[in-house]
Amino acid sequence: MPQLNPAPWFTILMFSWLIFLTVIPPKILAHTFPNEPTHQSTEKPKTDPWAWPWH
């Protein structure tokens, strides 16, 4: 049964993983986001109480 011979398939598996691990990570790491996150200020915004007439 030739399917049980691991010699050619193991080599194909290793070469495919080698290609995946050398080609794909640089493409992923080169990705940049269009909107970089900005730091929020430590000041709290001034909030005014609502002056709604309740009657």
C-alpha cells in the first residue's frame, strides 16, 4: 500500500511548511493599519448636569 509510505509525503509536508513559514509571516508583519490608535488624554472632560424641566 503506497499510501502508508511516509517518505515522499513527509518531505512534501516539510517543504510546504518551510515555504509557509518563510513567505507568509513577512507579508503579515508588513501590514499596516490605516488609522493608528492615538493615546487618550488623562484629563477628564468637563460634564455639565442636564437642566431639563421635569414638570
